[in-house]
Amino acid sequence: MKIVPLQNFKSTEIADVCILTEGTYPYVTGGVSSWIHQIIGAMPELKFSLLNIGPSSDLKMQIRYQLPENVISLANVFLHDAIIHDNPMPNRKNRKQAYQEILKFHHEIPQHKLGRFQKIFEYLCSPDQRSVNTKEMLASKESWDIIVKLYNEMASDTSFIDYFWTWRFIHIPLFQMLNSEIPRARVYHAVSTGYAGIVGAIAKLKYQSPLILTEHGIYTKERNIEISRSEWIYNETLDQIQAKRTQGFFKEIWMKFFIFLGQLTYEYADEIITLYGGNQELQIRYGARPEKCSVIPNAIKPQVFYPLREKIVHEGTKKVGFVGRVVPIKDVKTFIKACKYVAERYENVEFMILGPTDEDEDYFKECVELVKLLNLGEKLTFFGKVDVRQYYPILDVFVLTSISEGQPLTILEAMAVGVPSVSTRVGACEELICGRTEEDKALGPAGLVTNIGKPNETADAVYQIISNQNLHDQMVKSGYDRVDRYYREEILIEKYLKLYRDYRAKSKIR
């Protein structure tokens, strides 16, 4: 794998598609980055540009992928590089009106009214119509008056200094996005809401090009969880009552900000996509219009796994495999407890934990101690980081006990090889195992689904499969059929290629 330092490179060509990312491709490996790399590499006839939003240029980042030849440019924008843009303001005569619009816009955000954003864009961003620039927004009397007015209306029982700096910390990165240099493209594709989403909305207004949004995880939900657990948001300690009031208020400001970014992206996106129905329901709850929404699941190349079917061995001892990192979010302890229940009912069985054990050493030690406590030492083995494809053919059941997942490709891989799955009811797992549409469900289940943190349920599901060969074989067939019909990589590529072509034709850029 070629590793190169963080850099920008530009092309005078106009890209067919500009992919907008926040802290992922091409600098971070993982599911979203692999998905982007997969799509770009599968469409050599299209030219792609990349714009990545990162925290700071001070961080030593490296490109983790060999960029395909059809990537013609790479740009980076940094949230916390405090660049004070002193851009020309050719429309100074509308300066007073601009500040009035900015105040009205802030008043309307809590009501989810976003119609003024286009005017805000013109007053702050448009080179031909700009009335106010970043320097003025951060240092003018008019801007100060807006902050004071909003404070008096919404936060007068909190510290003004804390309110002022919260307002500033929220708006400086936003101004960075408003003034970022965005590559010209015929279609923009944001892979999250948040800052990438608002850059997509700005690009749409600036170049009159369509915007597609694909959310793997729901950004607004993830940020709200992060904020609710955060310790970095200021907490006054003047007295107990005031401390509680202030902590809740400033966290609420940040939460509302990210809800706003999500709603703005949904408003300007022409197409809103996610991986499974549960996520789509969340998008609609957060403000996406249902008529814009669709589901395009992630996919695999099942033919890669066909040769493994020839290696399947299901004689003698039954083998039950957990696949995943040994970390709390995967809830390995529930799997271990389930193993004890299964072993008490089915003597000839072995258990395998296939995944890295070094990411949370304390949790791994706790899991090892639990294995000892339950006297599972001879039946359960930690294999560490392995090529799981080499283990699928010997498994009778594949297990996930996670408390959170998106759309795990390991379930699809197991189905492609011919291994029934037992999974908790998280993310897309139930849809993958039991089907999403009525037509899909008619194929039959490719495994069983259980509730989170219920080792007895997991054990019952595993026992049902290993003790009933007919049920096992039916699930294998359902898995084969479901992967081949709905989760082949060609289907994903065809759908996105059609979207790109259709929206490219609607772009004003030629």
C-alpha cells in the first residue's frame, strides 16, 4: 500500500463527481473509506475529485489508499485553522440588510425554517454579492449586537462570557466552510451531514450542481450521543443548581447546531440515501423529506467466497464463531455467557473468538477471567486478529452480540460462504438476516435475531441451529439467495452510476 503525506493536488479539469468527506477517505481506513474507494475504483469512466474536512493542518496525516487514476484532485479544509477571511465586499450597500437577515436566520433556526440560507450565502459567500466577510462577522459592532441580542433572548440566566465563546467556537469552523475553496464538479456527493453536508449545500448554491447525500451512520444522532457524554463543554461550578442549568444549556446549543447542519443538508440534497430502513426512519425523524429518501445497502463480491464453499466441513464437533474486536461495544461477555449455556446443553461443541484482542486490554483481561470463571477454557479459544475468510468454512454458526452496528459486511460474507448467523437486533442486522422487503423476507431467514445483552436468547438461537440440521440447511440456502439477489457489489455500483449520470445531466456546469 502506498503511503504519502498529507497534500493537496489540483486539476484544471472539472470532475464528474466531487466526494465530500469529514475525517475519512483517504486518510483513515474503515468501512466508509473502503466504500468510497470501492465506488471510485469501479467507475473508471467518471472523473472524481475529493474534498476532505479535517480538524487541523497541524496533524500529521497520511493517505492510506492508493488513489485510483480517475481521482483528478484532492483538497483539504481544516475546521480549526482560524483563517480570518478579509474578502472583498462588492455589495457593501446591503451591509445593514445582511445583518438583519443573519439575525432573522438565527431566530428561525429553532423553528426549522431554513429558507433564508440562500440569502445568507449571497451576503457572506458570493464573490459578486458579498456584503459582509468573515473578518467583519468576527469583529464588527453589528455582529456584537447580534450576539448580545441573542444572549438576552435565549441565555440571560447563564454566563455571557461562556455564551460568547460558545457562539464563537461554533461559528468560526462554520465560516471556514462558507469560505472554503470547493473544486468545481457536475455532481457533489457528501458522505455525511455535518460540515461535509454544509459544504455540499454551499457547492450546490455556488455552482448550481446537484447534491447527493449518503449516510452510513446518522451523523446527528452520533454527535448528540458524543455531546451528551462530553467533558469538554464548559460547566460552571458556582453552585449546584447553576452548574446543572449551565451544563445542560451549553450542550443543548451544540446539539441544536448539529441538528441544524443535518436539516440544512437534507434541505439542499437532491437525493438522501442510507444503508438500511432503520437509518432511513431516523433521517425522516431528523427532518429529511420522505420523497427524497432511498436505501442502497452496502454489498460484497459473493463470487469471491464461492470457492470457500468447497472447503466446508461440518462433521464431528460443532464450531460456533464470534467475529469482531474484543471491545465493550461488541459485548463479547454476552457471547461468552451464551457459550456456557450452549455447552451445558450440547456437549460436542467448540467456541471461537476471531478478532483483535489488543484494542482494549482491560476488557480483554475481563473476558479471559470470565472464561475461566465459567470453566470454558477447554471449549473457548481467543484467536486474535485473523483472516476470518479462512475460518468461515469450518463454522456451523456465526455470532454477533454487538450493542451497536451499522450494516456489518461480515454477516453478508458468512451468508455467501454458507454459515447461518445469530445476531443482536442492532443496525441492519435483522434486515440482513430476515429480509428487508416482503419479497426479500419470502426467501426465509438466514439465521436468528436476539435482543441486546441476553446471553440466554443467544444461546437458545445457537442451540436451535446446531441441533437441527434441516433448519441449518434451510438458512444456508436463504443466505445464498439473499446475498446473490440483493447484496452483490454490481447492484450497488449500478445504482450509484445511474444516480451520477442522471444528476450529471442536470448540472449547470458543462
